[in-house]
Amino acid sequence: MIFLIVLGDRLKILVSGGAGYVGSVVIPELVKDGHYVKCLDRFFFGNEYLSSEQFQGKVELIRDDIRWFDPKILESVDIVLDLAALSNDPVGELDPNKTFDINHLGRARVARLSKNAGVKRYILASSASVYGQQSGAVDEKSPVNPLTAYSKANRMAEVDNIPLNDDNFVVTVMRFSSIYGLSPRMRFDLAVNSMALELYKTGKIVVRGKSNTRPFLHIKDAARAYLLFINAPKEKIGGEIFNIGSDEQNYQMDRLSREVAESIGKKYEIEVKDTKDHRSYIASFKKVKERIGFTTKHTVKDGSIEIFKALESGNLVDSTKTITVEWYKHLQSIYKTANEVSLRDTIL
Ligand SMILES: NC(=O)c1ccc[n+]([C@@H]2O[C@H](COP(=O)([O-])OP(=O)(O)OC[C@H]3O[C@@H](n4cnc5c(N)ncnc54)[C@H](O)[C@@H]3O)[C@@H](O)[C@H]2O)c1
């Protein structure tokens, strides 16, 4: 008798940058849905969480770089979620050439190799920061205005990758709002997270650029959006760009700080400072809602409370690693020192 193993909808999904802030929340959801995951990452922030027992046999960790990984790892992969990047403006400015190499050319390489390898679906993690500074509301048809190396590289990756879309290779761009909430690779350099931390440590939130307006999104909603895109009919998403977030979560920074503080319900102070960060726009999320039915379930209030409670419990601490640009500076500095003192490839 012949037994056929029916895998059903079990897919092989490669997630680049999967051990980062977003990826390490998305991957467990993919595993929960029964998918097998290959996580391609430099592991700049470690991979302890994804190497735990619960993921054995379900998540394969591949330490490599999107600029030079062996294309063989794409063989028999169904879907690629391309998240690897230097992930914000300050990191992007550390070395703009490397930012273009990784965030633009690296991700263009991932898309091209995916298509050659017969991958069926490719989703690029871009950012709503490509809108830069705009006076009115913006949707996916609005002109973009990327202001920094980080957002310019995002836009260049979009422009290179979208035309690869065809009947056999579905390409979609997700332009994420600024994300907040808990992750095993925690980031305190994101607005809501850093406000909750400041409030916890000092009872005061420093608002930089109080009138700047931007959209925000809970990390659990970001993960849910990925699941929707993985399962969406290709006619609805192929060759398309989607803003990911909700109209209600467009916040002026001043209002955002009050929302975070009032969620916690403790006495607080707000201090206003200037900023060189001029990103300001109101994004529309009509397309993602109408096309694939995505709406958010979590709020800034939920995220702030979760973070504050985790800090109070002692389960969450801030460290250099949680401020992305500081961590990359730290890695560069220890690398330089190690090179200066090592001989014959060894320190001692
Ligand atoms: N977090 C947000 O608010 C937000 C908003 C919009 C868009 N995004 C995009 O989502 C993606 C994930 O962001 P995140 O917040 O998880 O950032 P993150 O910095 O936590 O994660 C990025 C991951 O990519 C890896 N990486 C970096 N360079 C690499 C390379 N050359 N090769 C392989 N791996 C590499 C890092 O080790 C890290 O694990 C990024 O593309 C980011 O631009 C994030």
C-alpha cells in the first residue's frame, strides 16, 4: 500500500532578516500556521529565541548575508518575506553606501534570485517613510519623497522589484507604518516603545518634533498582515504596493506622547524638543482594507501597557542592543579594536 503525505497548505517560507524585531514575531505565527521557515539573517542581534526547542525542526537558521548568500537555499522555497535591512534612518546614515548595498541592491538580489529559483511569491518590507514630508494625506498613488539613505534605498528596492511581478512570480510591497509593541528582539528606538521606556524610567516623555504626523502599527497587526498577504489571491496583490496600518493610528507626535502616557495612567510630564527628523505625512490605508480586508486589532494603548508591564516585571530591560544604531556602532568598534590587537587570527 502506498501512503501519500499530504502537506496541505504547508509552505516553505524563507524570511530574510527573520531574527529581527519584526521577523521574530512573524516567524512564530508562520510556524503556528503549520509552515516551515528558513530564516536567513546575519544575526546581528542574536538568534537565541528562534533556536529554542519549540522551533526545532520547524525553523532552519541560516547565518548569511543577503548580498552574497548561496542561491541554493532558495530551492523548493514557496514564498520569500524580505525583511533584512539596516532598519532605520540613523543606521542608514552610518554608512549610506552600505545602506544602498544592503537595503537596495541586496534586496533586489533576493527578489531576482527568488524568481530564478521558482519561488512563487515575494513580499518586500518597505516603509511608509518613503513619503517623507508631505502636507496632505498620501496613498499608494501619491508621489514619494524619500528624505534619507534608508528611505531612498527602500524606494529603489520597490522600483527594481515590482516589475519582476508576473503570473508565476507574485511581487508585493508592504509599506509599513512605524511599528510598536513587544518582540523577543526588542527595539527601544521606535517612537511608542521609547516613549513607554522614558515614562517608566523618568516619568517624563521628550517629544521631538511635536507637530510631525506619522502612522503607527502594532507588531501583532504587522504579523497578521503578513499572514493575509501569504494567503491572498494573487490577482489582488500581484505587482501592488500597500500601505500597512490604519487611518485611526495616524498620530501627531505630541498626541502620541499623551496617548502613551495616559494609557499607563500615572503622573507624567511632556517636554518638547526640536528634531532634524522632518518625516511628516498622513497615510491612507483604504487600499489594504478594501483589497484584502486588513484592519488593525491593537492600539497604541495596548502596546504601551504591554511594554510598561514587561518593564515593571523585570522581564524586559533596555540595553545598547535595543537601540539599533548604538548596537551597530558597538559592533563596528569592537571589530576595529579586535583587528588592532589580534595577530595570527587570535587575540591571546
Ligand atoms: N520596525 C519598524 O517600525 C519598521 C517600519 C517600516 C519598515 N520596517 C522594515 O521591516 C524590516 C524589519 O525591520 P525590523 O524592525 O525587524 O529591523 P531589525 O533591525 O530588528 O531587523 C533586521 C534584521 O536584518 C538582519 N540583517 C541586517 N543586514 C543584513 C544582511 N546584509 N544580510 C542578512 N541579514 C541582515 C539583522 O541581523 C536583523 O536581524 C526592515 O526591512 C525595515 O526597514 C520596519
